[in-house]
Amino acid sequence: MSSLLLPVLLCLVSAVAYAVAAVVQERVAATTPGGPCGPLRRPGWWGAVALTALGAGLHVVALAYGPLSLVQPLGALTIVFALPMAAVSARRPVGAAGWRGALLATAGLAGLLSLTGPPHAETLDTAQRPGLAAVAIAGAAVLALGAHWARRAVVRGVVLAAAAGVAFGMASVFTKAAAQDWTSGRTEFFAFTALVTAVLAAGGMLLSQASYRGAGLAAPLATVTTVNPVVAAAVGTAVLGETFRYGVTGGLLAALAGTVAIAGVVTLSRLAPPHAAPHTPEGTRTVPRARRRLTHAATKQD
């Protein structure tokens, strides 16, 4: 288990950076008019970009030392940190449901940690990379296009967040492959792998930013947090040969632990702090007030 200590610590710091970035991104998206390019004019958005880059860098190092089946589920700590942060910034208590969700998510992740096998040196086969890259980009693009058909802002945000989760999850897969290539001296496919990683990571960030517009923080962030590790862990076990301890029994227990973690994430996803009431121009408030005065005057005349 000592070999997993470094990637776990890196994941914790990375999750904090991602959480702060998510809170800032959601606030910028909710308060900035001017369409998708509006946030680019806000310094806060660029601060969120810097924090995301820091989290991504720590995530890359964690992937170099730990298995996907461990590093990606620990990314769920992002929502465990982000929603209480958002509640505090909105001056609203987290409440019993918030602590219950955080406890479930933490317990599930602890279970996955205890069942994760040692780091695996297997990397993506060079012949698999173009196909996986095409499937990942196409899957994220289909989800992003499908979001435009959603009429409700929350549904649209969740679909965009799912696309971001696919992009982020596959970016982690290619990041791990690039790290393995670099450490083993296999550089013939490093440039292609790094390029695919950059495209998926940038696309995931833009999709996640778009998912917050009109949908709040909780539902999109919970979707990204769930889809991301599911995609990456599925590729890790199916393609990279990563396993859990204790064979089939360990796999079943890991599935149970993952279910507990997802239950905690879903519980936390319902704790979005309410947005401030929309500002109503002074002129629009005078109409109902004038009507009340007329009604009151008519009553007196009667």
C-alpha cells in the first residue's frame, strides 16, 4: 500500500485545485452575459484555468505512479470538496445531507483504495491508440451536439457534463500512456499521444464550462465526477489489464464500494446552493404596486 501513498496524496491536492476551479467557473458562468465567449473577459475565469492546469499537472504525476482504477475514482473527491466550498461561499450551512453524502463518497473511495492492486506497467498498444482516440472524440462530440436538443437548462448541462466526463476520462487514459512511453523510452508515438491528450483535455474543459451555464454547480459537476472515472476505469481494466485484490471477490467488493461512492456523489449533487434571486428592474415593480393602490382606492370609494 505504501507504493500508492504518493498518487493518493497527489490526487487529494489535485481534487482541491479542481474543486476551487469548478466553484469559480460556475460563478463566472452564472454572472457573465455575452454567450460562450463572455467568461474569457473575466480574470476569475483565467484564475480557474490556472487552477485547472495545476490540478491536471498533479493528476498527470499521479497517473504516472498509480493505476487508473485508483487515480480516477479519487477524482470524485472534487465534488466532496467543491459543494461544501460553494455552500460556504453562499453563506449556507452544508447540513446533514451534505455530511452524509461526503461520508458515503469518502467511504466508497476508501474501499476502492483498499482493494486496488499494485501499479500496473501495461500501456496502450500503439495500434489501439488511433481507434480509441477516434471513439473518444466522436463520443464527446455526439453528446455535445445532442445537448442542443435539450430544452431544459439542467438537462442540457448534464449532457454537456457527460461529454466533458468522456473527454476527461479518455484524456487520463492517454496521459497514462504518454507517461509510460516517456519513462520507458518509447517515444515514437509520444507526440501523437500527447496531442490527443491536449485535444481531449481542452475539449473537456470547454464542455464543463458550458455545462454550468444555467444548470448550477451540483448536477454538472456530479455528472463529470461520475462519468470520468467510469470511462477511465473501464478502459484500465478492459485494455490495460488492471485488476483488484482478491480476484473475483475483490472485483465484486470494488463494484460495491464504487456504488457507495456514486450514492454519495448523487446525494451531494442535490446540495447546490440556491442562486440569488434575479434582479428585477425598478420599473417592473411599479406595475403591481400601482395596481394595488388602484384596488385600495376603489375599495375606499365603494
